[in-house]
Amino acid sequence: MVRVAVGLWLGLALLGLLSGGYLWLLRSEVRTAVIARNVVRPEQVEDAVTSVLMSNTVVALLFAAAYSGFALALRAGRRWARVALSAVAALQLVLLVLSGLGSVANLVSIVLVVAALVVTWHGATSRWLAEKA
């Protein structure tokens, strides 16, 4: 079960990185969205688009690093990693809900987070961690 949990967390990290990278390919759509929201002056649109893309990239990198590091700690038998993964997952779920559930990547992320949490806290995982202690 621990291998499944670790795989789900690492998959979630990879999905976040791929989604963040893909958004750069959609720069023109991001630009259109910024213009449509009318939150910046026309001469500031490009800076706003770059800011949105950079912020999204940084967040994706932070989540990927946290999920990867804590997943590897879980695989090494560190019980505290479950709590850390759960805290990071809760933060990501809040951010996903606040950003809207309209994208496929967001919905897949939510499913992966829930599945990873269930497997991470499953009895078999708890027993394995107790044996490692």
C-alpha cells in the first residue's frame, strides 16, 4: 500500500509540473483572460500575464517539491510524512477549489489528492509504518 501511496503523491507532483508547463503554451489564452477581466491597464497586460505564469510555476514547483520530498520520506518509513502530506494536500485542495473546478487538470488533481490521502491513511500503510518504527 505504501508503494501505491508514494506513486500517487509522485504522480500528483508530476501532474502539477506538467499543468504548470502547459499553461506557458497557452500564454495567448491567459492574455485573453487577463484582458477580459479588465483588471490591468492595456499597457500592463503583458507584465500581468508573465506574473500569472511565473506565480503558477512557482506554486507548481513548491507543491511538486513538497509532495516528492514527503512521499520519499513516507517510503523511508517516516510516520510524520503522512501528516506533512496531508497538510500540503489540504492546502492544495483549498487552492484548487478557490481557483475553480472547471479544468480537467483540477478535477484530476482532486481525485489524485483524495486517493493518495485514503491510501496514505489506510490501515495497511499504518501497519507497515508501525513495523518500520
